[in-house]
Amino acid sequence: MAYLSGNVVRFDVSFTSTSTGAAVDPTTVTFAYQVNNGAYTTPVTYTSATTPAVGVIARLSAGNYEVWVNTTGITGQLTGEWISTGTGAASVVDTITVGSATGSGATFGDLIEKVYRRVMGGIRERIVQINQTGGIGSADVTIPVTGAQVAGITPGVILSIDLEVLYVTGWTASTATTGTATVIRGYLGSIPSAHANSALCYINPRYSRYDIGVAINDDLRSLSSPTNGLFRVGVAQLTYNPVFAGYDLGALPDNFIDVIEVRYRIAPPYRTFPAIKSWKVVRWQQNSTDPVFPSGKGIILREAGWPGLPIYVTYTAPFLKLVSQSDSLLNTPTSNDESPPYNGYSTVTVPNLTSTMLDLPPLGAEIDLTLPREISRNFLESQPDPRKAQDVPAGSVAGSVNALINRRMQRISEEADRLARQYTKVRGW
């Protein structure tokens, strides 16, 4: 496991016998780490130390080892790998986010790792790494990999790399720790993409990063439904013309939920923005728009503004999805909008969720990922769950997430109340 203590990450590992479960000391124990999927450092090897330190592997007790890594100047994902040989031969990988930027919990990658840590509950999976200088491209179908657990790769297994899932159709072993997998790219709907050298490859993962990402985006759509009362807020600017009562709302997203406020600027020197309290939003179905409202949506004002000066239309809209692991949940790329404004955005990012909502998408994803497991355990074609029925009765898996469901509902209610206090709608006619 990996633990952060001040500016030092403590990596520890336990080696046990697969036959007896007793702690064992391997013939050799080495450790190396990488930052943000970069190159691994030169491995350090255990000699005889009993006190852990930075760059020194210590044997704490039979089969238990620890080493420290100084994280000063490191921001992002720190991955440590233990490799042992001989007795207790194994490869163990632990990942932790350090620093203040990437690890702030606001990026897509941060959310995915948060969900993964929670749903796995400390269970470790079989992992190998890409073994090709310069990494692999999005069209490569032969993937060289390395790691002590390459023996787990056979035709028919699934590899998960970043946000892509690959199906293995062939395997050629080179040595006991290296080989080449022939794969089908973009399996299960994922998108083929390039991956860096030494990127982690999860063998038959319980939850792939791709599936977790889909669950997070599904929850974002759910959160911004009118029933839940959550939304992102935007402001569009129009110019008041006393000749017109109706204005096209092409500066608003096509799927905007509602208009909650309309204000206008008055001439200098006063700096007041009076509210227009009477308006009506009009929408047309596709292919039935009027040329006066080319975007298919407009607003009709029943009160006057100030000629030639701006009118500010505050609106609510669904949350934007996340695409790349670097996408921020707070300020999301405009290119992620599936229903962009008719007139386009003027900036490269738009405000999405608020900082107080960051816990909601992972919470919903945990629920969505856990509930289907109850379905799979009831299949008659196979027996995926070897435990006895009396140990885990039917319904136990689904019932285990009830506390999470209640917690999610409570948090949604809290955030909806917060938005209601911040944005009180002035009703139109």
C-alpha cells in the first residue's frame, strides 16, 4: 500500500505463500517508481536494512518490506512497483496522487482513481506495463509488455490501459517477464488512443478505467436533471433594441434547462442592473424554426431595457461530460459540450460543477458500478460467485449500496438547496 506522510510517500508490501498463506521472504526484493506514467527510476534492492528511509528498502518483519519516496517537486500520479524473485516471486504496483494540481480531485483522472480505490477496497489486480520506447499508437495491434505477471495473459483476456479496453487474440512470450500481445483495439466501446511507455496494463480488471469514466458521465447527466435540481449556470449577453420584443437565444446551449434571470445595463454614470421580471422563453422543434429565431430558441420581453446596451440572460444547463483525464470538472473544455450554443463559446472552458459538488459524481458512479454485480451473480449459464448462498444471500450485493444511495440523495438535496439560495428565479409570464 502507499501512504502519504508530509512530503514522503511510504510504500509497503507483504509477500505470502500461495499455498499456505504464511509470510515469506523472497530471494530478492527491488523497488522502482515513476511519475505520471514516465520512465521508471533505477530500481533499489533490499540488502539488510531494518529501518526504512528515502531510497532504502527495509525489512520490517518476515515478508513485510517498506521504502520511502520524497515527493518534493512532484505533482500528479506516483506509481511504485515491487518486484521479487525466487520464493514469493511477484510484481505489486501501488499508485497514489501527490501534489496540489493534478491531485486536487477536480480532474477526470482524479475522479476515476477515487472511484477505483473505493470500489476495489484495497484488492490488488494483476498488472503489466507497456514495454516499447515511445509507447504505442492508437492503431497498433501488437503490444509489447513486461512484468512478472505476464503469465496471466492468454488469448481471450482483456487489458485495460488508461481509458481504453483491449481484447487479446494472441500472445507470444519472449521471456518469463516479457512478451507481445496481439489485440483488438477499442473493445467494448472504448476509443483507441496512444499510450505512453511503461503505462499500466490491467489484466481482466474488475472495473476498467473506461467503465468507471462512463459511470461518472452517466451520473453527471443524472445530477443535472430537473428532478435533482442541480445545474451549471451561464450568462448570455444580448443587445437591447427598442424595436424588438423577441431575441434569438443562439448564445445559449441547445439543451439549456431554463432562464432564471434577465437584467439590463443602464447608461452611465449609474451602475445598476435592473431586472426584467416579465419574459417568455419560446422553443421550436427541429426543422420548424422561424428565421427570426435561427437557433430554434428565443426570449420575448414584456419590459424595456436600455437602447443599445447589454441585456444579461442568466440560464441553467446540464453539466458537461468529461472526455480526457486532464479535463477539469470545475472548468471544462467547451469542446465537450454535446449541445453547444448556436453562436459558439467565446472561451476555451466553461464553468461546470462547483467545488462543493466534487464528491457527487464518484458517489453516483460507485452505485452504478456495484448494482449490476447482483445481476451477474444470478446468471444460470455460469457460476461467477463461488461462495455459498447462506454466506452472501441474494440481494446482499444490491443492498450493500443502500447507504451510498441515501448518502447521494442527501448530498444532492444539500447542493440543490445551495443553488436555490444563490439563484432565486424571477418568474416570467
